[in-house]
Amino acid sequence: MKILKHNSAMTAPVNPKDDPWDPIVSLREFGRHVLTSVEMTVTNLCNMRCEHCAVGDSLVLKEPEQIPLDLMLRRLDEVEHLRTISITGGEPTFRKQMVDEKILPILKYAKERGIRSQINSNLTLDYERYEKLIPYLDVMHISFNYTNEQDFYEIGFANSGHPVKKEVAYKLYHTMMENSRKLSEAGMYISAESMINYRTHDRLPAIHKLITEMGCRRHEVHPMYASNFAKGLPVLSLDEMRQAIHSLLDERNKEIWMLFGTLPFYACNNSEADAALLKRLREEPMVTVRNDPDGRNRVNVNMFTGEVFVTDFADIPSFGSVHEERLDVIFAKWLNEHPLNQKVNCYCEAASCCGPNLLVADMYYKDTDFKSRKAITF
């Protein structure tokens, strides 16, 4: 196993000055995009069916066998510049056996190697299965788009395909909130993500208040784009999205790290409103804007088939398999050969911007050549 030299930066909690998931960090260091982040889909089982779920169409009721854990750990060990791993699903903790036999060994590997780790979970199951992760996990990432238990019921089970009693959903909602409080008090770093969409855009301050009360250390905010279950949902205008962000910034708790990502606003846009928003985001304390890791410094590995994907949400087929190639090799093929990557692979140091991801470009900037533009100063 490759062991990185441990230092205070690796052992301290992530913070606004240390976001190793942002591809601009390695881009500045190496002068090009390199693979520093690997995400693993460890399950397609989930006890919820959220209307905005980015992988909703892949959720199942029964799963096949997974690839050997040793193979995955070997492929991770081969990644020369690995800085972060993420574990996602489905609900990764849905089965206790998965927690004990796959998740904990992967997290221990990350801890021993000196790399950051994250799990994407809904925190609605029993406390004990999360508690055992505390010594090894850097970030517990949850989705939180609710102002009350009714919101949770309507959003979290919108695509269940069968009736779900409100009482059942309400209980899960309160379990999630209580787990978040207890785990935070026990030392787990919890980051709650909210989507900016047709339901939440005028409720973000209220959502933020609950996230603060749950003990979360970070509030992530990302626009919702037309992917998977969300394809048929109403699309916000750029004006509505911009106003939602300003409203949240007006009322937020300034002691909580606000991390914005995949925003459709760029310094090269000929827009005073965009320029004003980006200036505010740069100057606000405890606020950062993360460039999208997908296809820039991250790949996703399907732990059932071994297939490797370069982006979570765009409709790009598998780019290779861990059964056949090293992850660095697969990533290099995407970076150097695929025409879609060439379309959005731009970088502006003046704006600290790696350009739009494929979904953003397709939704709001279909005919825009970002590589020919420069940051505008108003």
C-alpha cells in the first residue's frame, strides 16, 4: 500500500482552505487535470426514493455479487495521486454486512494511506451502524431539502412506486435529525447538501436553519439539473437561482461553512448580475465555490461490474473496467481522447474556474464555446 506522509492538514477536519475534492487544487499543482479522487458505488439498495435522486433509475430490490474487495483496493493503490475517496449508492449503510465487510475496510485503507474519505448517506437507519464509522470517516454527506416532516415525505418517497405511510416517513425524518445531532456531538463531520430546485429555492434559509440545529459543520448547495428522476421536474431560471443564493447568503449562519458547487454562473459571462453574485461569493466569510470533480479529477467505479464512469450524471457509457486496466489509464483516455471532454475542459486562473460540467453546458449554454472566452471585470 502507498502511504502518504501524515501531517496536521490530513488529520485536521476539512475546512474552507482545505477542500481536496476540488479539481482546481491538483490542476494548479500539476498544471493539468490528474486523477485524485475515486468514487465507489457499493449498493443500489435504498430505503427511500427521492424525486431528485441522481441515480434513481438504477435502484433495485435485490443485488448481484460484487467484485472482490482486494481487486478494488489494489486499483486504488495504483492511483498515483489519490487524495480522496467517496462511497455512494443507493444507501451505502442499507445492509449492516456491507458496512462491516466493505465500507469499514475501505475507510481503514483510506485512513492508513492518508487520504480523505466521504460517505453519501441518508442517516435514517439505526445509530449504531453509523457510530462505528466515526474513527475513520472524514465527511458524512447527507441530502437535506426539507423544512418539516411533510416535505420529507413528499420528496423522499415521490418515486417509491407503492404507498408509504406518512407515519413511517415521519419516523425516518426524526431518526435522521437525531442521528445527525448525536453523531455530530460524537465527533463526526456532517455536511448537509441542499438542492436549489422548484421546491427549495424560496425555502433555503429555513432549510439552512434546520441544518445548523442538526449540528452539521457544512452546508453544501448545488443547483438541481435534469438527470435521472429529476428529468421531468420544473427547471429554474437563472434569475430564480441567483435570487435563491442571495437570499440564503443574507440569512445564513456565518459560522457554518457554505460550499456551493456546479453553479451555472461564470466570470466570462457578459452579465453584471453574475459578476455581482460571484464577487459576493468570493468575499463572504466561510463561503467557497467548488469546481465539479466529475470528469476532471474523479471517476466512479461500479462495485458490481467493475465498470468505470467518468461522470455521475451525464449519459456517457462506461469508459473501462477495473478488471482490465488501471484507473489512471482509464482516466487518461477520457482526458486526452473523448470529444465531450474537449468541449468543456477549460480553465481560467483569474476566476479560479474549471468551466461548466456537461449537464450545465447542455442545459444553459448549448452553443457556447467556453474555451474562447475570458473573465470579464465590471
